[in-house]
Amino acid sequence: MTRLCELADMTPQNYYARRSAWRRQEVDVGLVLELARAERGYQPRLGVRKLYHLIGVELKAWAGIGSLKN
């Protein structure tokens, strides 16, 4: 692991911190997609701005995603 970190020019501590951030981001993206698909199931022609407005409350309650962070 140390050799790989040296090749990537990062410390092992930095690698593990980034790895957990990547995993959190995957969960965040999955949540956004799930909420958007559910809302689009009810309103298929819904625009992005209105969709963001409708699911923004849920996003803020779940994890403070995007510009809606607490």
C-alpha cells in the first residue's frame, strides 16, 4: 500500500481519507438519483429547477448534500 501511495504522490492517511470521501459521495449520488427517479415517476416532464426545489428539503434532512449543507 505504501508503494502505491508513493506512486500516486499521497500519504496512506490521505488515501484512506479520500477513500471514505469517495464512498460517501457514492451514497450521496445514489440518494439524489433515487429521489429524482421517484419524483419523475409521478411527474415525468418535471424540469431540473423544480425537481431540485421539490427534493431539496429531503436532501437537506438526509445529509446536507450540495449547496443545502447546514
